[in-house]
Amino acid sequence: MADAPHQSGFVPPTLEQLRRMSHRQVVNLAKLIRARLIEVVAANGGHLAPNLGVVELTLALHRTFVSPRDRIVWDVGHQSYVHKMLTGRWDELASVRQLGGLAGFPKRAESPHDAFDTGHASTSISAALGMAKARDLQGAANHVIAVIGDGALTGGMAFEALNHAGQAQTRLVIVLNDNSMSISRSVGGLAAYLARVRTHPAYSRTKQDVKSWLSRLPGGEDVTALLGRLRTSLKYLLIPGVLFEELGITYLGPVDGHDVAQVEEALRQAKAVPGPSVVHCLTRKGKGYGPAEANPRRFHGIGPFDPTAKASAATPDAGPPSFSDAFGNALTLAATRDARICAITAAMPDGTGLTGFFRRFPQRAFDVCIAEQHAVTFAAGLAVAGMRPVVAIYSTFLQRAYDQVLHDVCLQNLPVLFALDRAGIVGEDGETHHGLYDLAYLRSMPGMVIAVPRDEPSLAALLELGLGYDGPYAMRYPRGRVPAQPLIAPSADKELQIGCGQLLRDGTDLAILAVGPLVYAALDAANALAAEGIEVTVADARFVKPLDLDLLDRLLTGDRPVLVVEEAIASGGLAGAVLEAASARHVGAALRIKALGLPDSPVPHGDAARLRHAYGLDTAGIVAAARALLAAPCP
């Protein structure tokens, strides 16, 4: 095959062609891949730095293994863009994360080369081990490879899988994509040498032969034991992968993850190992693009940017703060007044707005890495001992700690506050990241209070209320900026307290009960309906649990219908609470209550505003739902 041409008119190689390419051709292809990554992510946004860091690693994987016969499982999957480009989706990458386009994570429905749907961290080894065991049971001979980053390896599930893999002793290749650890050249060279010796078939045969020979000599058993202790001591001193070795997993590396030849050689050795093995690759996030190398955090997941600008996407535009930052600012201020307040996050201090808190109160700030279960029970321990822990975590990730929230917090009625960021539709990251299920599963937990702020002032007020509550308290808010002009009208009914909603507008024809920022869309819808002569009541529930029953009774007076609006699945959330309460309190009444939320099916990836419009969760959708409810015959 000729040298890879310039990007214009470029026809990517097939996987078969890739395996026949020369080293120089592969190097040229890597340059084209990086250029394509920067071009696409600059236009669409996405995960840039992680994908720039695995270009050579991905090339080596597809040159060594035969996908899809050999199954490659990408942990999290945000670093799978290069994999997608090499498996027939080079041109389609332009649509990545767009509505109807390629997913930003592996999707089995998208390609047979995507072996497992991913999106959350630390799952790859478990899934790959299951595939490897299925292969053994079916008498197949293919390879299974799990590609996991050093960050995802901090998740407890990854350790559980490693422990099982060492016990199972089936053929499994684990590629550790390490983009932060630094190991000196001498140690790395020795480790690579020992790995080559240890995995060579002659080594295993010689070791067993010597052990058998010594055991037949007088005192040979003592000599064998002494040599074993000496070997173990040297191993702990010299081999950086001793943790894996002790679990029964052969360690190979570390190797330069940006040297295709080195990675291929390590992968070939791993293929020959009869049991599980780890190939340790050292990589650099953002490799090949200066701004991303200098600031890999900023370019981990990024919106559209100008790749030619000197400070590409380094300075956020002016405007109101995000909900995350509003939360972080309010919590930091509260912590200046109360020394009991602690903040816990699972590898997301930046994403959850806690950077300032960590800087101001380093002794009370805890990043427990990607370990959501531990984060919750750790917080429960803090609460038992008299502190006021706040667990700041993405809504989609709290699902991973369901049992800990119930068993360790709620059943003991502990004062742990859960700040659920990215609740509702998150946009381009798609179905694995939408925070749609928190209301449904938290509402069933005993003693749990669920508050939903609509803007920055209500967030600060509800946070302060929660910090003073002697029990479990969850506050959920969306991704994105707070409304620029918040509603400041105080409640006409009662002071803010737990379980207290707020009536914002009164009308006789229809009532809309909304929660969160959708309150603003409900008010806009009421204004639009008023122009048609339809008078609408609008109320902010503020709390999904406990529900404001007095407010609900007021909304249900007369025969006006009630439209319940929430950015969550309609079953089990606010609408479920309203329907349960209404049926219990208004027995035999002809209730007209309609839920406007998200369906009981996965919501795809795409622009958040477009998705809200598609599901009727914007002003136009609320207007349409209100008209339909008014036009429906009374039961």
C-alpha cells in the first residue's frame, strides 16, 4: 500500500490493509487520524484529549487482533473515536454525538466491531471476562481484550473483576491505558525484560523442570522454598506490576503507548499467555495537539472550538454561571459558616463545581476517585460521626450506588446531602449519561427528601435548607447555565420549608405543576395560552418528596385539568407522586391529570434543546400538551 496521502480525498485502509502497512505508513496514518479528530471535535465538540492519546494504541490493537472476531471492549468508551474511524466509520465521524449520528461511545447497534455498550467507568474487565468465559464454554478460540484507563481502574468494580480474572485463569488481555503514571526508564526496561522472560514458553518449562529436579535431591525442598522466597522478594523490589502478578495476572510492560511497534510486541506476548494478562501502556492525553497536551482536563470533553486560536476554548464566554458553579459557590459560602460541612466527589471536582471548595477547604474536601459506592458509605460514616457531608455526583452515576444510598444512608436516617448534577437531558453524551431516573428511584427510599431548584436563588435556598435537615436530602439540577433572570417573587402562601411548593400564577382553565428550570417554560407557555384566552395556573412543586399536598388540593379545585411537567421519566417521578396523592385524597373525583415527561425507553444522544423539543419539554411542547388536555373529553 502506498504512503497515506493528505486528508483531502483520503480513503482509509480496511483492517486487513492496516495489518499489512509498513511502520512508516502507520506513522503517517496516525498523523491523519489526529488531524481528523481535531477537525471533527472542533466542529461538534466531544472527547478530544482521550482520543488523541490512544491513536497508536488503537492502531496496534487492530494490527494485532482481528476485530470483530476478537472482541475489543472499551472502558467508558469516550476514547473509542479512533476505533470507530478504523472500523468503517471514518466519514461518519463527522456526525458523532449529533442527533441521528454516531454515538460518542461504543454501540453494538452501530457496528459489529463495538463489542459492548459502554458509557460508565470500570465495567470493561467484567464484561470482557464474561465474553472470555462464554468463548471457553462454546469451544471458540478468539481473543477478548479490555482497554481500561488508569482512572477507571480506581473503580471498585474493576478490582472485583481483576480478582475474578486471576481466579478464573482464562485467556484475557487487559490493556491498561496509563496517561498519568511516570515510571523511570531503567525500571521500565527491566520490567519489560522480565515480562518477556516470564511469558516465554521455555521459561515455564524450565521453572517446572528445575523445581522437580530439586525436589528429588536431599534437602531439595528447603532449597526450593528458599529460591521461592528470594524470587518473591526480587519481584516485589523490581516488578512494578506486582499487584497484578499476585492476583494471578501476568504483567507486561510498561511500554510506550505512542510507539506502535512496542505496543504490538507486548500485545503479541499477551496473546501467547494461557491465562489473563495486563499490558501496561504509558500514553499522554492530548498527544499531538499542543493546547490539549498543555490542558488535558479542559480538552477531555469539550464543546466546539476554534483549533487555530492560540488559547482554544480556554476562556469561557460571559454569561450567568452554570448550575454546577452556582452549587459550588453556595456550598463554599455555607462551609465558611459551618465547619461540619464536607464535600465528597467521585473523580469529578471540576465537573461538579467543587474546584473552589477544594481550594478553600482542602481538609474537608474528598475526591474518592471513580468509586461511587464508597463515596456514599464514606459520607454515611462522616455523618454518623457528626459531620455534614455533601456528595456531589452526576445523576447518572448515583445509580451505581443505589444500595448504599438506601442501606447505609436512608435506613439509618443520616444527614447526607446528595447534590445531583447533570439531572435530566444532558445532550450529546446520550443514553448512558442522561440523568432521567433519579426521581423514580430516590422517591421510593424511606426518609429521603427530594428538592429541585429552578434557578440560582432557589438552588442556594434549597441547599441551605438541606444542610440543616437531619436526614437524607437530595437536590437535583441540570447541566447548563442558570436562567439569566431568575424569578424572585416570594411565595404568597408560606415561607420556604421542606415540602413547600410555590404558586406563581393563578388561572381558571388549566393548572401546570412544573419542577426545576421547566418552571420557566411553563410560565412562557401560560403567557402564550393567555393570548388565546386560556387562563393558566402555574406552580413550582420545588419538592418531589414530600409533595405539597395543600398546593395539590388547590390545583385540583373545580374541574380544571392538571398538566405535570418534569425532565425525568414520567413513571415514578413527580407525576407519579401527584397521581398517587390525588387518587388517595380525591376518591371518586373525575381527575384529569396528564404527565409530560420522558418515556420508558432510552433517550438518544443529540443537542439538548433539540431533544427537549422532540419530547415536548419546551414551551411549544407544553402549549401543545395543554391544548390536547383541554380538548380531551372529561372522564
